[in-house]
Amino acid sequence: MRFSLVTMMLVALALPATAAICHAEDAPKPAADAAPSKDPSNDCDGGTLQIVECIGKLTEEQDKRLNKAYREALKDARPEQRDLLKAAQRLWVQYRDANCEYYHQGEGSISRIEAEQCSFHMTKSRADELDGTDDQAK
């Protein structure tokens, strides 16, 4: 009797997973000519170390872009804006670092990937923001 009860419980637990697999096969497939992912950090693959290194390289590229945009924004800012921009940038770096450390302190190896993605996305977003400040600063 006990064997039958355990067997029935296992079968009951397996049914939803089996149904999900069957329905996943019915899901529409993306077109072969579909646009590539807009988030390059999603294109990193491999083990945790390889993904973290890949996203780290992407973040370095965005950091160079950010530094260039910051220098340009600072150069183009009116004198009364420069100190404000410097203070905002220092605070933004502190915020980014603290925010991404939150993800790094998460559970398991996925936390390393989430922290790298956080850094990438925030750095890219700030670079995008500062790229558009040239016209506003004048």
C-alpha cells in the first residue's frame, strides 16, 4: 500500500511537468531572420565564469563610453552646472556600486551574473543619458 501511495504521488507531481513540456513544443518558434537580442549581455553564454567575463567586457566598453560622454558633458556644461554634474556623477557611481553589490550578495552563482548585468545596464543607461546632455547643457 505504501509503495502504491508513493508511486501515485510521484505520478501526480510529474503530470504538470509533462504537460508543460508538451505545450512548450506547440509554442511558436522565433523566425530565423528575427532581430538579434537588443541586450548584448543576454548573448553571453558558457559557465558562470565565462558569462561574468563576457558581461564584464561589455561593461568595460560602456564604461569607456560613459567616461567620454561625461568629459564631453562637463566640457559643454555652463560653469554653474559643472560642480553639480561632478557631484551627481560621484553620487551616481556610489549608487551604482551599492545597487549592484546588493545583487552580488544574493544566493548562489547566479548572483555574480546578476551583479555583472546590473553594472552593465546601469553604466550603459548613464552613458546614454550623458550622451544626450550636450544640447541641454548649452
